[in-house]
Amino acid sequence: MKIEAASVYQQKLRAPLLERSLSSGNPTYILKRAAPRLPTKLTAEKFVDAVKNIDTFIFDADGVLWLGEAALPGSARTVELLLSLNKRVIVLTNNATKSRALYAKKLAKLGFPAELNKNSLVNPAAVVAEVLSLAGIKSSGKKVYLIGAQGVRDELDEVGIEYFGFGPEPEDNSDGSAFMFDIKLDMKREEVGAVVVGYEKHFDYHKLMKAANYLQEPDCLFVATNEDETCPGPNPNIITPDAGPLVAAVRVASGRDPITVGKPNSPAFQYICRRWKIDPARTMMVGDRTNTDVQFGRDHGLKTLLVLSGCHQLEDIMENHVQGRDNMYVYQRNK
């Protein structure tokens, strides 16, 4: 499988997900919006009943399985229980700062079952690497301008895609004028096959200007790891911006819309379907955000479970309902 030209591929990925046929052999499903209703609380008794009708559980990580460097109470035991019941467990995170191998080590360190290994994990870094591979970036001889953390670099290394631009920019030698009207690009525009934007603490105006200029080449793909506004952390009084604000800056400056691979977008779902044969009607997405985790489940015909240990709380659910946002609505799935 090879991805089509950038403009065509982006158009298809941004198309509304009303009807989908997966290359994995899954049948086409038509999702029809049902009358909106508020979600119900999942009690211990209801959980026992729900488990009987679920074959695959997809868990978010930050704010669901762990928070910072500590496992959330009961999360490891829950996963262990599900595995003992022969349920498939997949961890799908929007965090691309670490590779799947490093996340597997973290899960082991936090006491999760050994069955949760690299092959059970999906993160935007791995999906980015696959998207670029399918797009033929490696065979084209072009390189990737990367604004991203170590996790993306590790996954690109694994598939042999060359990249540049990560890390701190060299010292600013501009003349002190209010605006920068010129910048030295590290490579010619036509030599760059993609610009990848994810979370990077070294993001600055120089990186923004370079990314925007590389993206003036029409055949250069614009790929984003995720668009989460913030990242949950151990200090609730501190806002930690995630990749979303960085992606937004490049989008506005370049005039281009990205292929965003993380939740709630389809590339992550397609990645999962290429590796596991899942039945959406018997799959549950468990997460802590309505606009990524729950939306991902709703958009792809999955059952959803919102935990209250991370970003979004009950007041967010009520606000979504009042404002008419559909990421907490129920969908009917018809074959």
C-alpha cells in the first residue's frame, strides 16, 4: 500500500467519517447519529455485565493508567483482570515523547502485566512513522523536518527515515530588528518530503518560520502527532501545553492543514486495524478526555468509557451537553 499525493491523502483523512471500509477486511459500517443523551455512570455491577460484551479494550495512558510517574490506583489490577478473562488490551496514547519500547518499560516498572509490551502499544510516533513509510518518503530520498521529541526520532529510526531540525536552534544571530524577514534553511525546500510537528519543548520562532517555509512546497506532507491542547500532570495548578498549540502555530503560519494521526483522527484507528482484527461493536475506548478519547470511540463506532482521573470531569460532560457538542452523544451502528 502506498499513500497518494499529499493533497489527495489529506483530503481523504479529513473527510467526515460517516462510511468507512477498512483495508484490513473489516466490513463497511455506517454510523448514524442517534438522539443525544447523557452517558450513564458505570457501577461495579454494570462493569461486570459490560465486560461480557467486549472483546477489546483500548486504554489511553496518561490520566488513565498512570499520572506522571505513578500508576493510578487499581489500573494495573484492572488490566490484569481483563487479560485473565482473555480480553485483548491495547494501549493507545497521544503522547509521542517516548517510543513504544520505552512505554513498555514504563508499564513494567509501574507493575502492569508483562503481556502489555511494545506490540500492545500504539502512539502517534509509531503512526507517523508508518504514514511516512506508506507515503514513500524513504524511497523518495527526501528528508523530514521534525519538530518533535525523542519518541518520534526513535520510531523514524526504526523504519529508516532520515530527519533533521529537532532540538534547540543555534544561537540567534539576527540583527535585533522587530521582524525576521529571512532565514537560512537547513535544506532546500524540494529536498524535504514532510514536516512533522509534535510536542517539543525547544519550539521557537525559528522552527515556526522554517516549518512554514518548507510547507510552501505543495508536495511536502504536513503531519502532526496530535492536537491535544494540554497534557495532564501531577500539579493541577500548572497548565502544561501539549502539541496542539505548536501544530496550530504552524497551521496558521503555513496556511496548510495537517494530517493529524493521534486521537480522535482516523490514522490511529487504521493503524490498529492493520494489526488487530477488531469488531468495533465489541470494542471499548477508555480515556480521560471527551474531545480525543471519547470522540475517537464515537467516530469509529466503539463503545466509550470516560474515567475522571485525568483531564475532563463531570462539569465538562454537562457543558458539552449544553453546548451541543457531540463527543458525548450515543451513536447507533448499522451494518
